[in-house]
Amino acid sequence: MSCGVSVPFRTYCVRGIVAVLVAALGMTGCSALDQVFHNYSRATPDPRFAPFTETLHEPVEVKHEVDSITSRMQDVHAQEVAFAAAYRNGKRDFMNELGNSYWFNAVIVVDQETIDLVKTLNNEGVEELPGIVPELHSYVPQECTFSFGTRDFLRASELLSHGEQQPFGVTELALSEDCQLLILRGEGE
């Protein structure tokens, strides 16, 4: 059954259709590969960190605004910062401010005064680093030694989290004196 079309013409048609499909796949392939890489990087976490347990509703945006930290934590003398935060329901609900909680993760380069302040908390050691969002892992150098951690979160929140803007509660904290680095997780409403 030839359908009135010569074999060479059908071969060119098939090749043309394949070329169009490959081009279409190529146009969407980058975003698909990015998504695969993103999922792979999440699936192979840095073993130094506890698992990140929050639900993400959209891609994480890492910010570097020192003022966002110092306005909420006046006694933390941040020199550099990388942080991420998101509302747990995926968006800010201006009509229902109560019960609209958010999570906050930060890697903060601090001064000696802040280190001394944090060390006034009960030291319970560090078995693994706080479960911060994986996009922040690269801000924690491999050579940093973390010897200070605490579960005294009420005191940590009172000590660290006050300022001009509404504070948040500290839920996990680790300190590296040799790198002058503070890793923390927090939450608020």
C-alpha cells in the first residue's frame, strides 16, 4: 500500500517530523533538565545537615540583605548573610494575618561579640547541622567546625530575636567559632 506517495518523500516527511519533535524537545529541554538537576540536588543532600522538612510551594530565593536580619535581631551583628524564608501556606494572606506562619533559615557571618552572646546559652553540642533549605548549604564552608548548638530555644529567641520588626522564634541553632558562622532556623507569624 503506497498511498500514492513515493518512498523518498515519506522518508523526508518522517525525518521532518522527527526534526520538529527534536527541536521542540530542545526548546523545553533546558527547563526540564534544570528541574531534573534541582530535584537531584534535593535528593542528594549534604550529609552535614539534618533534613529540611518544610514544604516548598515555589522555588527558594536566597537573599543577602543584612538589614533584614539586623532589624529583627539587633544583638546579632551580621557582617554577611544568606537567608531564605517562605510562608507555610505558600503566600502571605493579608486578610488573615493570625495563623499565617512562615519559616526562616539563615547562614550569618557574625562578630566576636555575637559569638560571646550565643555562647551564654546552654551548649548541647552539634551532631548534625540544622535542617536548613538545601540552597543555603553552599554558604557553609566544609572546613568550619561546629561545636556549639542549643535546644534552649525560648532563651535563644529572647536573646537573639528582638528588634524593630516583628521577631521570630529560633527553632534550631549552630555556631562555628573558627568561621564566625551562625546557622539558624526560625519561625514566626
